[in-house]
Amino acid sequence: MIRSTERFLTTHTGSLPRPEDLVRMMYAKEEGVPVDGTALGSRVRAAVAEVVRKQADAGIDIVNDGEMSKPSYATYVKDRLDGFGGTGNTFVYQDLADFPKLAQRVFGDPGRSRRKTPACNGPIKVRDADAARIDVHNLKAALAETKAAHAFLSAASPGLVSLFFRNNYYPSQEAYLFAIADAMRAEYETVAAAGIVLQIDCPDLAMGRHIQYAALTLEEFRKRAGMHIEALNHALANIPPDKLRMHLCWGNYEGPHHCDVPLADIIDIAFQARASAISFEAANPRHSHEWTLFERVKLPPGKVLIPGVLESKSNFIEHPELVAQRITRYARLVGRENVIAGSDCGYGTWVGQAAVDPDVVWAKLAAMAEGARLASREFWK
């Protein structure tokens, strides 16, 4: 994980807007319509080249492939692993239960309404080992054509997979988690072996509280979250911590979020992960106050924070001075070299999701880059 040595660096969470024609192709694939695999692969490759160039042009230091090859950050695993089939999962969002009209709007999102979340109904094993290698190849080819020097690729955590795909096969949640971990290990190691930082997406540690484990007490949830970390670390055992970062998320949807577990209740568990950097929501109205947590919580040695300084569900373009203020709050508490600016969550979490206009996304990222420059002038004079 690169660190700030002369200025504040910028990155984002992972997913970025996909071209409309690629969206249509991926809709068709998700709905079982025959799609030419060669044509889809070619379009994904071109989309990766384009999205990497746009990130570099916006001033982003640590770029990725925008998750162009994936129908979503979580459900893509059904296409790469065996063991999933049958009826889809259903989700109860605790914070939306009291707001049924809002729930209809959230679940009516074109991307969310098309997602496929079949249950685990058999032994989990790798089906498509080439997919991760293709992701690596596409990203490296795109990097070679731009001025971007640093990159990451994201992958679902075992706990995230267990959240979206219910277990109908394994005898316990622990057995299920570790089976997922063993199967996902190959993808994780493929990315890291290519010299690309691996981001593990872990909404299960935050969003999982009010969806997957809403019926548990806080202490019971913390035990489950600890088990999720154990499975994750098992899968990452062969990857050095400085090649890893993880993302915490309370759900990238425009809901009330009043049932979100506080960061203070999970930060110690998150710090137990092997990853050297932690990305988390820090700009939206429900979590922007939590920077004060680090007035009393010490950052463990070797760890880096990637707080969200851009909101991911609003078309407001953050003022660069606000971005600078958000960056410097963390820098004063944990040290300038331990802060990288990021976004709350992705801007294309599901194929077809468009909470933020695609053109606004690039303006927001450019505003983050400008805000990082402003903050750098204060800390690196």
C-alpha cells in the first residue's frame, strides 16, 4: 500500500459508471439472453481502458477497472464459483421497514431489481479461474496507456458472499464461510501476485448488522463479525498486508440508515483484518461525524485510513475546500502519511445503478483531487 510522502493521495471505492451499451449487454446476460462472449469480453476490455483514462484525467492516483466486468461487486461470484443455484435470496432492510414507500423506490432501482442471488445448494469450488486473470490483464493493459501509476482490484469477502447468497447446503455458518474463503483464495492471490493491490469488500461487517444479523444482539453480531474476519484472514494468509485494503460499507442505497451500527462498535474488529488500509463511509449525513472516533481510538501501527470524502448517493459536487477539510480532520488525528482520500462507496454498485449522473461522478472525483491538493498545501508546505 503506497503512503502519502509528499501529498495526499486519492482513490475511490471500486465501481464506476458503465457505458450504456455495456449495461444493455450485461442486463441481457443476467436475464439469460444469449450474449456473444467474445463481443462482451471485447467491450469490457475497451470499457476498462476508457474508465482508467477518465480516472487519470480526473486526477485520481490509485485507479481500478471500475468493476466493468462484474454485474455487481457481490453477485459476480455466482459466475465464477460452482455451488449456487435454485431460488434467490430475499433481503429485509431494517431501516426501510418503517418506510414502505421509500423501500419500494430503493428496491425498484433498475440494477437492484435485476440482481441474481441464488442460494448455496452444493459444494463451493472454482468454476472460472480465468476471470480474475482477465481482470488483471485488462487493467494492466489500460494502465500501460495512461499516466496512472498505482492500481487496485476489488473482490467480495467471504462474509459478503454469505450475506447475499443464503446457505442451504453447509451444516453451519462457520463451515459455509470457510468454504467460501477456500474458493475465493485463488482470485485473491491472482490479483496480489500480479502486483496489484487487492481490495476486499466487506459490507458484511457494517451493512450485515441491519440485514443479515438484525435479529442478534450487538454482542452476538460482534462475534459473528469476528468469525467473518477469521474466514477472511484465512483466505488472505499468503498475501502480505501491504498488498491489501478493505472496504466497510453500511449499504450504498438512499435510505434512512438510522439502524446502521456505529463505526465505534466495529472498528476494533475491522482492525483485526490483515489488510493494511481500511476504506469506509465518512461523508454522508449518517457517518460524517465519526471522524471524532479517532480522537480516542489509536490507529494500529502499519494501518492506513481511506475515509470517504465524497458522498456516493448525491449529485451535489463537493466543494474542494470541504474535501480538504475532511482530509485534514483525519490527518491531524492519525498522521498525514496515514490518510488517503476516497469515496463513501461505488458509483455503479449494480449494473444500471445511476444514483449519481455519470458526468457528475467525474466532476466529483476531480473535486476530490483538487481538495487533496488544497489539503496537501497545508500539510506539506
